[in-house]
Amino acid sequence: MATTNSQHAARLGHAETGGSGPTARGITRRGFLRWIVGIAALTLGAQGAAGFWAFFKPRIQPGAFGGKVSAGQVAEFDPGTVTHIQQGRFYLSRLEDGGLLALWHRCTHLGCTVPWRDDETRFRCPCHSSIFNEKGEVLSGPAPRPLDIFPIEIVDGEIVVDTSRPVERDRFDPAQLIRI
Ligand code: FES
């Protein structure tokens, strides 16, 4: 069937403005759409990655458990005392000879928080009655090993405890003590 001049002109117009052929600037409509879709996909991917990181990144506040925690100045802790450092989840035990230990307050049996009993001068686990002394040694089970310790460093008289690195022990050793 023969086409009229006006139909032919209409098809040409469609090809130039709405089809996938090259435009006057050399970019096809399809290519332009691919470019837009690619940018959108990259943006969505970046947003997804940022959301994933924000959700799963370690939430360690400065000075809180999981990082380095200041317990205070050495002079604040008398020999023969055990002090709970709540934000660090450890006890600072200063032995009679002045040596320092940072004892994780987590029972080595099943993980209950172990309170220090001033009246008994020992730790007594409320869950299954394990008992530990001021060095964290097991006096009575079922705890299988002493309380774990955290590394201590003294910075200008300040006691800084690294709660990111608990150390398991099978017994107390004087070499574990930090001396000033
Ligand atoms: S959790 Fe402490 S004795 Fe069981």
C-alpha cells in the first residue's frame, strides 16, 4: 500500500524524536536511558552499602567496653581493694603488694556477671555458686578456670585497660600483675 507524504513525514519525525536512533547530538535515546539506569543503580548500591555498614559496624563508644577504658589514677586505688569499673565490665583488683589486675566480671562457667562480696572478700557467682578470690582464682567450681584478665597500661599515672583483648588463664601467675 502506498504511503502518503504526511505519513512518511510522521515516521521520520518519530525516528528523530522518540525512537532509538541517533539524535542530533549523537546520543541514542536507548543509550541515554541505559546511562540513567546505570547511575540510579550505582546510587542505590552506594546507599545500600552505607546502610549495611551503618547497621553492622562495631558500636564501640570511646571509653566503653570493647575499647580502652580509663579506670582512673593509680593513687585512687588503695592496696587490698577491689573496685568495679562498670563501664569497662571489669574489676580493678589492687593486691596488698600494690600489683594491679583487671578482672573481667564475666564468670568463666556460663558467663554470669560475678559480684564482689566485700563482706566475704571474694567473688561469688549468683548462678551456680562459683567462688573466686581477689586474683580471680577459682576457690570453688563449677567455673573451669580463673576470671579472665584484660591488659593494663599506665599512662601518666592513669590506669588504661584494653577491654578488647581478654586473656584466658589456667592459673594465676605473678607475672600477670602490673606494678607501678
Ligand atoms: S555462671 Fe557462674 S557458676 Fe555458673
